[in-house]
Amino acid sequence: MNPSPAQTDLLATYRRAEAEAAHKFGLIKVVANKGPKAIQAAVETAAKAAKRRDAYAKKLLTLGVELKD
């Protein structure tokens, strides 16, 4: 069964969001020595990226696309 173009586009968007979230969580370690404000900003940014990733995952699930971790 071939996925629809909408599923393919959404899956690609999810993959980009997943990579962005991983990158943002990695930045937390980089700014660890820059102080608490930098850490807090990095944590908030990473949380937003993870929220976007999870939203795309939920949309894919409603379309019947199962994501494997």
C-alpha cells in the first residue's frame, strides 16, 4: 500500500521536527556553562520543539501511520 502524498509530506515534516528537537536538546549541554538564563532558554526552546514533534506524530497516528521509535 502506497502512502498518500499528504502522509508522505507530513512524515517528512515529522522527521525534520524530530531532528530539530534532538538538536535543541543537544544545545542544552552546549550552553550549560553559560549560566542559568541560557540553560533556561535552551530548555524552553527544546520543549517547544518536542511539542511540535509530538503534534506531528499525533497527526500521523490519526492518518494511520505508525511511527517506530
